[in-house]
Amino acid sequence: EVQLLESGGGFIQPGGSLRPSCAASGFTFSTYAMSWVRQAPGKGLEWVSAISGSGDATYYADSVKGRFTISRDNSRNMVYLQLNSLRAEDTAVYYCAKGRLTWGSGGSFDLWGQGTLVTVSS
Amino acid sequence: DIQMAQSPSTLSASVGDRVTITCRASQSISSWLAWYQQKPGKAPKLLIYQASNLESGVPSRFSGSGSGTEFTLTISSLQPDDFATYYCQHYNGYFFSFGPGTKVDIK
């Protein structure tokens, strides 16, 4: 079955770290760019970070640059998002998403995981 | 950075209605636009890519049009399963920007 399954969210204090992960199955993982998109409670969608299929190129939204790090392990069909220096405004459901095309960023996102909730609070 | 705007923010409609949602970009984005549907507690679902291409498996009552700075998503005859929030998204290389969303609720 073609799917993405996130895990690793949780409750963390401001300034802390967390590493959500996303397990992919049912497609040739290494040929697709992957992204993380987040959604704060009751708010809209915000693209956070993307990584190329080979993993040699990474991209970040200005709001997380320098604090978050995206990575992938193509041998395990996994993508990760290291969250450091967390702030209350990082509280959100974090979705991983697959690019639709096998070149570049893949364009639009044709497959999404169910999301994992990260709550930053003291 | 390119900003995306959507109108209306909320739309009340009845089953069978024709519904149109507008998305505007702060500058020309050619046809690099997608539309997503999201239901409460669920992940977004891709409906339309490259402004007017229907994603596989999406009902034909959904259609997209436009280019440059103005785009529309049309639902030709609203069905009970279509009550949801709809987002447009601009993509260009590794730049992605979502609109604020349009909630379609029951009139």
C-alpha cells in the first residue's frame, strides 16, 4: 500500500528538541522529493522544509531556518525533521508529504501522512 | 516572496449548488498552482495540479482554471462529501506557499 506514516511527535518544553519521523511505503522512495508541512491548531497549512530524492539538497522556510534540520535515509525509506530550539509557535500537526513528480521538488504533494502533533509548552 | 490570497474565507452552500473559490497570487505564477481539500482531523488531499489538471481518482465535478495571478476551483454540483476546507498552493522549484483556505459549510 502506498502510504506515509509519521511518528515522534509529543509534548516538549520551550527550548527543547524533538525528531518526528516519517516512514514511506509502496513507492520508489529515493526518486521523490519529500516535504514537511505543518498546521497550527485551527490555522492553515505552512510549508516547513523539503529534501531532494537523493538527500543532497535541503530547503527551509524562513520561520524555521537554523532551528530545524530535514534528513532522509533512503535505505530505510524514512524522512526525519530534527526540531531544535522549539518555541510555543511551533506547536502544530506536522505532516510529511511526497512530491508528485520524480524530478526536482516534485511540484504539488500527492501523498500525505496522517500527521504527528508537536506541542511546545511550559 | 509570493503571497497567496483566497476568497471567500467562508462559503455557505447547499447540496447541488455550483461553488467557485478564487485564489490570487501577488505576482504571476504561470500555472504552478495546486488545490487541496482538507476535512477536520485529516490530512489534505490533492485535487488539482498545474492549475487545471485533475488528480487521479478525484471526481469530475471538481475543476480548476486560471493562469498568471488569478485562479478558480469550481465544484459543479456540491455533494455532502465536499463540505471541507480548500487550500490553494503555489509551487515553483523548492518554494511552496499556501493560501489561507476557504471553508465550505452547509447553508
